[in-house]
Amino acid sequence: MNKRIIFVGSTATLALATVGAFLLWPTPFGDHRIIVQDVEPAETPGTIQEVSWTWEPDEETTAQSVFIGPAGPIVMYEDGVSALDGSDGTEIWSYRVNDLRTPSSRSDSIRVGVTSDREYTVLAWHPRETVEYVNMAVLESGSGELIDEYRFSPAEEEADDGARPPLPSLERLSTDTWLEPDGDGFAALSIFTGEKKWEYIPNQECRILHNYSHKNFEDFSVLIGDNTLIFGRYCGEDFNSDSFQGDLIGLDAKNGTEKWTINNIISLAKSEIDIDHGVRKTDMKPMWDPGYITVSTTKGNSLVEIDGGNIILDDTRDLFPDSPRDSGILDANEERVIDVTRHLGDQPSIFTTADTRSGDIESTATLPSTDFNHYLLLPEDLNISFSWPNIIPLSGGVLTTTCKNECENNAETDYTDTVTSIPSTPEKEEVTVEIPLPSDTSSKSTHTLLASPGSVIAYMKNEGSIPEIFGLK
């Protein structure tokens, strides 16, 4: 049962609590500040020319992850969040948790998520003095308005006596729910109350494909589109082979009703995290356009339109017959498909764009460096299960990070120091832009790129923390 705390008097506080340049609402849960009001979100740039702004946390704060909100990046700390204006890096609002201010509390005691439509930011953390519940806060991502704060207690059968309840998994939020394991299926809980809105339990002869041994969906093969939950399902007796076929299911994230099913052509494989348990997962990759995914099927690397479950292309690889087998699809929708061939050694990497319907090759661009970072990461701060964190498509071309300046006499390329903008048509090769970025070569880290309102965000993690964030325009 949820133990709710409803805070009243917010309107009066708003009228009286102007402090300096910002509005401050101290609450029993945390400090809530609105620093800039009525921020007008800017467009995401189609190309970039320079580092437009740089943001650094204060000396006593550690930045841990970056999400994208409606106006710019939302930065997660060990004790809360701040929202930045993507146009100039100005802090818009913040919410910092009182219970997590002491160093002894700064462990894995907080989780943050942003809803699939970017409208709300959700925080969950362990209070310092109790093991009975989890504190929750919900804010509007754009304005920073505090919607509610409440205490969430998981179902009694999920709580161990004397142990802190598990923090909600906020990595895959719909517009108003988060997912939790529930028996052989999963449940969608309201971000505003913690109450169960709906659940999905497969038929007795079927299994949905998630990692049963992980409570917070580290390897849960579920994607959330605009408002659709997508996952794999297997109905049959033979569950021990290395690979087999199953169904791909799309549920309405609002109520859990089935929107569509692609029957018995989805290729299913062993989990990369927990092979010993025989867990299966669906090989899905979200596109940067949230309305599409690619998924491994018996027909190939199929392009699927999420809202209706329509297969747009049986095999995206058919558009690029000259590409080697180890190349990959960077982005795809009903207009274009971008193939990336990542060469190592002396051969440059190549980006090729094709028209989805006709299959005509529209452009082929060569990366102006042979030292292209070739490592794929699994970023924890994206609402997806797999991504190329250092390559993103923009309207005017492809943006990628490389190891260039420090790699000339170094065979290792597991860090990056340059962001390169590659135009989408060969005729514009002369406007290829290379921008140096600060790089900690001792940590061998790569920059992550995120398309944001107002700018493209670039940052690097060093031992789990983010020392600075760059806005590229």
C-alpha cells in the first residue's frame, strides 16, 4: 500500500518565496528551485560548427548521467537533478534530495527517469532513516514545476523483512508509468501514485523474454516508442536451443491492451548478460526517429513501424549489397536508411544513405580519418536497449566522434578527442567540420552524443562521473 504525502499551500509559497533570481520551495523531501521561467525550446541543429557552451557541476557535486528533456539536457547527480537550457547551458530548475547530501548516503540510492514524451522527470530514492518505503518526486521536465512528492511501498510479497525495498526501475518510462517484474510478466505502475495501472501476464504455454534474474530490467528486451511497449514472446516447448523464432508484441502503454503482433518470425537469442540461466532476448534496435525499430527476423534485419507493427523493409541490408557483412544500420525510417561501415586500421569508415522505398543510393561519405572509434557502448542514460552512443544522424548529415589528434602515433583507439560533422550529400564534402573536444586519454573514455533542443550534447564519463557537458551548434 502506498503511503502518500500531499503538500498543500504551493500557490502561497510561489507568491512569497522569490529569493534572489530564483524561486525556492524547501520541502520535507528536498530543495526545489526554479531559476528561469518560461524557457522557449529551440530546434535541434541540423549541422554543427563549434562548441557553443560548456557546463560544469560545482565542486561538491558529481554529475552521473544525462537525459534529454523538452528544453535541453537534464543532468542527474548523486542527490538529484538539474535541467539546462539547450541553447546556452543555463540552469533552468533543480531538485536536490536532502537525504542524499551526506557522503555516506551517496551510493546506489537514487534513480532518475524521463518519460517517453519528455514531459515528466521522475526521481526515486531511499530515505536515510527508514527501510519501509521509497521516496518519489515527479516534476514537469520543461518548467520544473513540482507535480507531487509521495512515499511508495512495493507490494508486501516483494519486500524482504528488514531490507530496503528495491528502487523502482525508471529506465523505461512510458508517458505516465514505469515497469516492474510481476510474476511471469510485468506490471505498469503510475509515476504519480505508484499504484498498478495494468499488468501483462502471458498465456501459460508462453513466456515473455526478459531476464528473470534481474529485478530492474538491465537486460529486459522491452522498448518504448511514442506510447507503445514492444517485447518478444515465445510459445512452445523447446527453449534450450541457441536460437529460435517467436512473436513480437506491441502493447498500448496506456492500458496494456495488445495493439499488434508479428507472429513467429522474430529471431530470439540468449541474453548477453545471463547466459547461464538460459534467458532469451529479442535483438531490437531503436532508430533515432522514435517511430521505428529494426529487429532480427527470419527475413533479415527488418525495419518495423512501431505504431501499427508494419514491416516496412524485410531486410535493410538489401539496400547496401556492396557493404561488408559486418557493417550496420545507423538509422532508418520510411524516407532514408543510413549504413555505417566501420573499418579499422588504414581503411576509412564510410556512411551510405539510401532511399527507403526506391533503394537508390543518395550519398556516400567517407570519414576524414582512419582512426575511427570502433567500440560500441550500452549507455545507461538512454531509454533504449542498444545504441551507437558516439554516432548520431542529424537533418544535415551524420555526427560522430573519433580519436584523431592523440591517435596519430597510438595504435589504441578506445577514447575520442574530436567530433566530426559529415554532410549528407557528396557535393557538400568541403563543409565537413572537425571540432576538438577535451579528452582524458588516461581514462580511455569515449564521448557520448545526444541530439537535444538547442544543441547537440557531448560529454565523457571518467570513473562514472561527468566532469563537463558541451553544447555543439
